[in-house]
Amino acid sequence: MAEKNYAGKTVEVTEDGYFTNPADWNEEIAKEMATEAGIELTDKHLEVLNYLRKQFETGEALTIRKVGKSGVVDIKGLYQLFPGGPLKISSKLAGIPKPTSCV
Amino acid sequence: MIIVTRHFSARMLRGSIFASEIFIDILNPVTMKRILILGAGTAGTMMANKLRKSLDRDEWEITIVDKHRTHYYQPGFLFIPFGIYNKQDVIKPKADFIPPGVKVVFSEVDKVEAEENKVHLADGSVLLYDYLIIATGTETRPDETPGLTDKLWRKEIFDFYTVEGAVELQKFFKQWEGGKLVLAITELPYKCPVAPIEFVCLADAYFTEKGIRDKVDITFVTPLAGAFTKPIATKMLSELLAEKNIKVVPDFYIEKVDNEKKAIVSYDEQEIPFDVLTIVPMNMGNSVIERSGLGDDMNYVPTDKHTLRSEKYENIFVLGDAANLPTSKAGSVAHFAADILFENLMSAIEGRPLMAKFDGHANCYIETGFGKGALIDFNYDTEPLPGTFPLPGIGPFGLLKNTKINHYGKVMFRWMYWHILLRGKELPIDPLMTMAGKKMIK
């Protein structure tokens, strides 16, 4: 575990930088984390992050496919918003745990 | 549940109003309780065998429904492209494995009407049940990926998850002189998570033995961050693939296949060209689940991961790949889960709480070529760990180690599958995972 400072708040994160407590998150923090990751956060980004947080709360495992079918953003759009590893990066910025595969 | 009420009223009728022998005879067939199993694959067949042995034939009618008459030994498909097995090595009639006293119906299922405890068959007939066991499995859906089933399908693009695909690939490999072989995984979850790794390892061995390995470039493409899902196994398997000069391309999420360029294209517009593509197509649950409104967005049935009961209906249980359990879709999982489901079904029948808890136990042999194999053993909470796996009389097998004995474990398994596993007999492996022999590493 490590500690990070975002938007004047100290938060605990895992070795890979994922929040250990999703309740620590707010949009200001997300903006700072995004800048750190080289992403300028737009309203669309925030819409996706909020969707991910809502899904996380329901306890359902998130997959790129599921996000793509959510109506919030399609898969291609998700890749454009969070290039590289879209689900991993977006989960990190949404303050939720690293997406895991169950098999 | 509705059915309990019905039995109660049937008994009341018998006892109070219609006390004559004639009525008892008529009512008896009605009071026979019914278990209906959908799917006579690995999971359904095992369950039919277990249940028939334990339930009184005068009280319980067991029916199993499947649209196909042939049982496939699916773990054997992997060996067909390399000529190790042929089609006849992996097929037997389904009916051979259903015990006497179980009614077999070969028919397509139209839909399940869960609120009414009814199953509608394609020919319009209706089957009633007191308890339903859904074992309809998962199927490959190459049609879900644009371009996959176009002009290169089964000519230069193959799957090995169907016997047809595996047989076609065997023919192709026999005459192939080399080039770029790409194995690509479309989407998670897919059946038997280690099979694609085994495929590239066996390809390495096959082309080495053929004397053209230097002309074959093998690439393993996955949407995962590494060769496997969990860190310790990924490390072991990545090293193994590197040793065999098999390239791994992680984080590649296929959008489509470009038939003109002969390349797979990802959502972020990267391309990987191929001369021959072996694809692990998208997997989805059976369409009957969708038609019945019983599934999630991939047609898997939401199932309590510990009790194996449907999250929505108290008299529906789900076994094997059809469930949305967060564990591997594999025969070993269905086998371990069958013991737990059996216990819980008995509890449900007797009106007791469901006490048996499935832990997601999976046990997978990984064939790595040249007469060797590796073994992984894990569950919901414990990732595959190194160490040894105890098996009375035969083992121990090395966990996450590439050894000859593990290969023999895999070879032996086909015999065990047909003779022990499908017939619902006991294997000397506990359904719940054991930590015995496993090494904890940080």
C-alpha cells in the first residue's frame, strides 16, 4: 500500500495506484489523477467514470464489453477516451479497484 | 413453492375426499416429483447419474433434454489439429452415458417458463418440473466478431472449439509449409482458459517435429494483460512461452478481422497480420437462456456462487458453463460443483437450508508439448500456486511445473472422463480445493 496526495487529500492506493477505498474519490481528485496520466478530463470522461462507479457499487464485474453496451460510450469511444488499457485506466481514475478477470 | 402446495392438496384429496383405491392409483403418477435437466453435456450427464443413484424411482422422475445425440469429449478437440486425436477419438453416443431410469428427450428447447415450472420444447410439447437443473453450457459465437466468418473462415481462419473446426485445421496444418500462425482470444470468459496456451505449445512441438519450426512464427494474442489471468501462473506460463519462442501480445481487444489484409484489428486500430489464424471466438450461454429471460448480457444464468442455485428461482439450480460463476468454464469445475449442487438439491428437497458451499475449485492440466505438462489447481480466492498436488495412488503431480507425469495425468484423463467422471462416480479428489502441497509465495 502507498499514500498519494490528490486535490489536497491524502488517499491510500495499491502498488499499482488503485484506490483502496473508493469512497475517498471525488471529481477533483479524478482530474488531478488524469493529468498525471496525461489525459485531459472532459465531461464525457466523467460520465464514464461515474457510470463505472455506479456499476462497481452493484457488485457486478466490469468488462469492456459491458461498458460498450451501456449506452454511455461504445468500445471504440472508450479506447479513444482512455488509450492503452481503457478499462484499467478508467477504473483507476474512477477510484475503483483494478478490474480482475475471474478465470 | 407451487409444487409443495400441489402435493399437499393431492394428499388432502386422497386422504379426505377421495379415499378410494382407484383415485390413489390415478393420483400416484401425478405425485411423482420431477427433476428436469436441460443439457446432456458433461455437467448434465454427471448430474443425471448422481441423482438416479440416490433418488427413489417410485418417487422421482428424472428427465434430461438435449438437442444433440452425440457426446463430445471436448478436452480432446485440442489434440485434433496436431493429428494426436481424430474425430472418432472424441465422440460417443450421449445415450450410452445416461443411466437406466432416466428419461432422455432429444429435442431443441424453445424456452423455460420459470414462473410456471414449465419447459416448452420446440415441437410444442411441454415438460413440467419440480426442480430444474440448467446445464446448457456455453457455445462459441464467431458470428459476433465482424469479418470472422467471411471468406477466410475454415480456409485460413480456424477454431478448435468445435470438432469441425479442429478437423479442418488438421487438414490445413498437414499441407502448410510455414508462415505466421496467430492464435487470438476474442473475449472473456471462454471455455477452458488454458486451452489456447496448450494450443500454441503443441503447435511449437508439432512444427518442430515436422522440421519446419524455423519457418513458423507463433504469436499468442490476448485481451488480458498477460498470458494468463492470475499473476503467479502468468509468470510461469510467460516464461514457458518465451522459452518456446512464442510471442505474446497482451491487451489486444479484437474489433474485427480484415479479410483483405489478412489481419486482426483491435478497437484502438492496431493490426496483427496472419497467414493462418486460430481464433477463440466469443463465448455466450445457450440462446434458450436468452429466450427464457434467465440470463445476463452474455446469456449466462445469474447463480449464487456458493449454493449454485439460481439467484431468482428457488427450484432452479445451475451447473457447469451455463452459470455466471466467477471461475473457469471447464469440466473440472462442473465436476466439483456437481457434488455441491447434489448436496444442496437434496437439502432443498427435504426443506433444509442449503449448507454446501462451492469454492470455485478448478483443476487444469496444461499440455505443453514434447510429452510434458503442467498443472494448476485454484478456486475463487486462491490463485494457482506452485507446489505439489496430492492424488492417492498416482500423484503427486507438480503444480505450475512442466513435467512428464503431468502429461500422463492429461492422457489418463480421457479414460477417466468416459468411465468415471461422466458416470457420476467418485474421483479421489475433494470437490473443495485443498492447500495441501501448495506453497505460499509472496
